[in-house]
Amino acid sequence: MYTSINLPRTQKVVNLLQEQPFTSDLDITTLKSGREYLAQLEEQLVKFFDDSYAVSSLLEYRTYYFDRMLQKLFVHFGLDTVPTLTLLAVGGYGRRELFLKSDIDILVVSKDPLSPEAQEKVSAFISYLWDLKLDIGSSVRTIAECLENVNADLTICTNLLETHFICGHQEIYELLLKTIHDDSTWNTKRFFHAKVAEELERHHAYKDTAYSLEPDLKQNPGGIRDIHVMQWIANFHFQARTAEDMLSLGFLSPEEYEELIESRDVLYQVRYALHVCNRKEDNRLTLDYQPSVAERLGYSGTTNVCVENMMRDLYRSLRRIRELNSMTLQLEVLRITGHLGDEETQFLSNDFLRRGPLIDVTSPDVFENNKSKMLEIFFMMSKYPEVVGLHVNCLRLLRRTRRSLSNYLVEIPECRAIFKSILENPQAACMALPLMHEHRILSAYMQSWEKIEGLSQFDMFHTFTVDEHTVRVIKNIDLLARSPDNAHSLFKHVYNQISNPEILIVAALMHDIAKGQGGHHAQLGAGEALYFCQLHKYTLYQTRLVSWLVYNHLLMSATALRRDINDPQVVNEFSKQVQDEEHLNLLYCLSVADINATNDHEWNSWKDQVFKQLYFSTRQALRHGLEMPHDIKLHAHENQQIALSYIHDLSEQDVRTYWSYFKPNYFIYYTPFELAWHTRNILTYHEEHKPLILFAQHPDTGTEMLIYIKENDKRFNFGYLAYIMAKKRLNIQSSQFIRNKLNHSLFTIKFQSQKGTCIDNDRLHSIRLALLQGINEEEPSIERLNLDKDKKPKVFKLPTVINYLEDQQKESTNLEISTLDQPGLLAKIGITFGNYGIFVRSARITTTGERADDFFSITDKQGRPLSERNKDRLAKALYQVLMPQSEDKAAGA
């Protein structure tokens, strides 16, 4: 027996039309009164919902009163006088499923073409409905035109399966249905295959998962539309319009019927609550509406707890509907055609056989007699790529046995052995584990997975729940390792260097296993990984390696994206933590697969470049020893020699004289090509009182700006640059500042448009003018930023955290700021730096979702690290700028 999903909102099932009919004296034929009538009806429905009446009653209620309203308007506009003219409800309205903000789909149908006078009446009728501000979908057709459209369009064919008569001539409605039934070119097989293909395409558009953090309640896999598909096919061939009809026909068992109704009711309640909260026809349960929807449904506790509990109930319902959809479609096609796909049957073992593209069991008690077979079936599927899913007979048995378990499968030695066998073959694991997750076998296997199943992630960074994200990390390992795309060539190369890829799969499986437990999830997860590996009899080295990877799975991302990886000190410190190339290779592959599994746009060419740079720098340090001061000088000299080879039109003596004004670090921060670009342009620029401003386009990573100032103009600082860039709606990725022995200043800034693209030449010219003109026209000011129109509603609360990090060379103060992203964030920080006489030597900017993690290397006016007193003053000023007074402060030293 399945476990019931009981929402806090207990539904009252009554006949609302009889007990509380809607009454109004308003004249709906006048526009103002008509709009007021609709507003009153809507508020009545909201009250009914808040009073916990069943959503099914509310759908019937709104449908009934819209029918009555349209009947009156049909007469008011004289349509009742037009021969054979009939008004029908189609689509969701035809199903009598009118949610609070559902659109109103109607069909005006006649036997013969309408006269001009009749056309005018129909046009006036439909225009009035639009004037009432109804979201109307309308069609005006003859019966012959309806048939023509049905034959040409699957959507129209489907819409006309679900209609109800509103008013007009009943006999015309019956003639329409008879004509379509007798003369439609759609036969059952063609309709079935078209609807299944349509469903697969829709599922793919929604990433083939029910575990999206912002699911579409209607279109998501497992959503309301999946129920419709089951009913449409049953209706087309068997005239079964309801779930009760499908039960009678044997497509659903009594228990499956109850499960379907319960899961559907969960979706109905959540969808109705969403419409109540957002007051629009939007079925995507976005993060900003989840708290108010959860509250409306009666969930209690803190905001995150409310949302987490609601979403887990919702995900369970979506997953159940998806399974029921899969089973029902198989049963329908078996009833229609007698077989699934090709009819070939192949015995795979004593327990399993292949029926076409699906796997089935040879005996109904296979799982009941031997629980390890619940895992073995997925291992078997990984060996046969032609098998793409579970046969309905097999799926029903698997569900029944799974629900009867009293202990986790991991407690059975045979199950552990099979599970380890799956992990030992990365390609098999990448195929089997996602299917095991889809059918809840991973949750049946170990409690730690059950805890993260359907667990929300409260950020704008991840697109999926913790469990779904983890499965996608595992799939990415296989996809990237076998990708023919040159963009993934380094991943493929590194992956092939890994001596034991199984370790990577286990680490991916466990890397987020402790999320939701409170505390540091990587640290807690490392402990769980230790236990998992010991239980599954991995060697001591393998166990420690997996635990290390789980503990450090964010290390490479944090270093590459939030540290100055041109600084040898940063690379040296990272290399010490990585220890050897095996650790480095595993960590690189895990990090890249992890980021690629967060959302569709998080991994980009810039991140690819910085990860590659950190990987190669670390590998070189591990192979040749960590760089010491004399190595830094040698590295700088080698870069100078290469840069010289790019400069043929300048005197070598002039170049070396110019270079002598810079410290060795300058020649390490930049590539030889960048050094040559700087040198050629600076030595040929002879303006003494005007900054040199140049741009270089990098199609893969954005735009780089070089600014060279010969005068000691303190106004041209990081705060001013960030201020102008913010006003120009540009996103800074990184910044470097160097002052040489001549007291000249060199800035480089890498940036992109807000869409993440390079900037066109006209806009670059406007940026140059703004920088040159603004220095004399306005003092940078947070108040002058005027970015209020860019503000978006805050979905999450994220405390601002300011940390001062140790700099072993004691040349600067390293500052890390983590806070909620906001318009003009970097400008606010930069202006605050300027107000306190802070110089920025380098900056690394990282934004993930709504979270900003920015790193700065800073000094005081004299170029020295900040004193403890100045650190405190700066931190207090930054807190005041970056967070409202009501937020809690958190700081570390």
C-alpha cells in the first residue's frame, strides 16, 4: 500500500452550487458592472479556497457561473437569433477544470458559413469578452472547417475531445461530434503515437525531471498534463473521459486509482493556491511564490521548513503521476495494438527478459523472494542499451515490493555487493543510478539518499533539488568523458588519467549527501562517505580518497572563481591542499561535472578558462615543486622573453627600460601576449595628462579594458571605475591594479554585458567617453547610482559576511565579501573603499544565483596592509552599505 500524502489543508467536500450559490444584482451586459461581477466571483472563489472547500468543487463552481454568464451574453448580442449557431466550451473549460485564473477557451460553431450580419454579432460578442479583461481563446468555424482543422492539427483534435455545450443549438453540437467521429482521419494508432511523441518532447523541454526547483504544475513531467494525456488516449479509443472510466476499463487498479486521485488533488490544491497568490494564469511555482503558497496551504514552521515540506509533498505527487502515466500508456497501447514496440522477446537471465524495448520479470515473485533483484534489474539494463525502461508488469511488481520493505536494502549483503558492482562500472552507473532514482530504489537502498530526495535548495544557483542535481553530476561524468566536443577535451584527457574512475562516481554520489542536516554539508558528508565506503568494503586508500573529495568538492571552484590564481602564493596553497595529481584530476572532473549540473548557464567559457588555468598551474607546481621567490623571478624572465618575440617594432632597450619599473609579479599576472599588448600601446602613447584606454575583445570570455595613467590622479581608482561600469549596466568579472616605480597606474578590467556577451564598438566608445568625462563632472556616490529600477524582489535572505584572509607575503590585505547580489553591488563596495582611502590591487568577482562572493587584495594609501583598526572601520562601513539594519551581521577574521 502506498503512503498517503496529506496536505495540512483538509478539504471540505460539499455541493457548493447548492449550499452557497453566487448571487449578484449586477448587469453583466454593461462593461463596468460586468467587470465588477467577475471580480466578485473571483473573490468569492478565493474565500471558498481559504475556507478549505475542495478544489474540485471550486472548478465546477467557476465553470457553472461562466456558463451562465456566457449564456446571457449570447442572448444579449443576438446570437440566439442566428440559425444553427452554437457556443461550446473547449480545452480546460470543456473539461470543466476552470482554475481561478484559467483562460476561457470557446468555440462558436455553425452548420453553414455566417452571413455578414451574423459575423458582426459574433465579433461584437467576442470583443466584449476581451473588454471584460477575460483571457479568451476563441474560434469561429463551420462544422466542415472544424473537421478540416481537426485533420490538420493534433491540438485542435485533442481540444474537441473535451467539450461541453453552453448554449445555442444542441443538435449542431451533436452533429459536430458525429462528423468528427465518422470522418476524422485520425485513427487510434496515429493519435496514440502523436500524443506520446508530444509528451516526450514536452518532458524533454522540462529537462525530463519532476524535481525542478521551480516546477510547472501543468507541463512538468508528472504534472497535470500527464494526467490529461492518459485521459485523452483513453477517451479517443475507449470513450473513457474520467479516471473512474479508466478504473472500470482496467487501466488502473483500485489502489492506483486512489493514488492518482490523491496525487492529482495535491497538484490541484497547489495550483489553485498559486493562482490565489499571483492572480494570473501562471503555473510555474517560482521560488518567490513558494512561501506564500505554502502558507496558504496551511504548512507551519519557519519559511524554509514550510516550503521544504510542501515541495516534498509536491515532488512525491509528481513522481507518482509520472509512474502512473508510464504504466497506463503501456496498458493502453497493449489494449490497442496487442504489443509494445517490436514483439521480439529475449531472455536476459533466469529472472529477466526483454519485451521489445522494455525489461520484464520471468516470475511475479522475483522481487518478493529475493530483494537484491530490485537492484540487479537496473544492473542488467545497463548491459543492454536497447532496453530503455520497465515493462508495466515489472513496474507494478517493483512498486509493490518497494512499498512493502521494512528495512533499507543496504542492510542486505547481497544488495551491497550488487550496488558496488554498479558503481565499479562508471558507464553502467551513469545509466543505472538515474533510473534507480526515478523509481525510488535509491531511497529504498539507503536512508541518507531518502533524506535528500526532493530536498529544495534555497538559492537561485541550482535549478534542481539536491537528489536530482546529484544524479545529473553522475550523468555528466559519463557525458563529458565521452563528448566529441573539443570544448570538453581537457575533461576527457584528465578523466582518462584517473586510475580508478569508480572513486569519482562514488564521490559524486556522496558529495551533497549531508545537505539539509545543518552545519557544513561537505564536512558532514565526508563522514557519511567514510561510513559508506567502509560498509561497501572499499580499501582504506579508496575510502580516504572519496572522503577527501567530498570534504573538498568546493575547493577548486572557490579557488578558481574567488581567488587571484595568477598569484603563485594562491597556486602554491591550493597545490599543498591537493597533494598529488591523482587528487587534482579527480577534483577537477568532480568540480566541472558539479557546476555543469547546477543549471544551463552556470558553466561558461570564462569559467572553463580559469579552471584550466588553475589545473595546469597546479599540475606544473606538483610536477616541478612549489614556486619559491627565485622561481618567480625565473618565471617572470621567461614570460618577458616570450613577450619580446611579439614586439618587433619597438627598441628592445626601450622595452626593457620600461619593464624595469615593474616588480616581477606583474610579469606573472599577465600572459606574454597581454604583456606585449600593454607594452606596445603604452610606449607609443605620448599623452601626459590623459589616460590611455584600450579594449580587447575575447569572444569566449568577454571584454578586457586596459587603462594606463601617467599622472598620479587619485580620482581614477577602483571605486570610480566600478561606479561608471555600474551606470553603464556592465558586469565586472575581475580587475587588476598595478602602480610602478614611476608612480604610473595600470588597470585591467575584464567585463561583460548583463547578458554575458561581448560589447559592440559603439558601446565601447561610449564607455571610454564616460570614463574620461565623468572624472571631471561627478564624484562617485552611492546615491547617484540610481539603480532602483533594476531591483528585483528578494527571494532569499543571505547575511553579509566579511572575512579578512591571511596574506603570507604581508604585502596587502585580502578581503572576501559574501552577500546577496544587488544592482550596483561592486560600485557600492568600490565607493566605500575610496571613502576610506583603500586601494584595490586585484579583484575577483563571482556571482552564483543571488549570491555574490567577491575577493579583493587591498592596501592603504601608502601601499601597506590595513591595520586592525582600519580593518574594523572598513568592515563596519561595508556592512552599513551592503545590508539593511534589520539583518544580522556575521564577520570573521
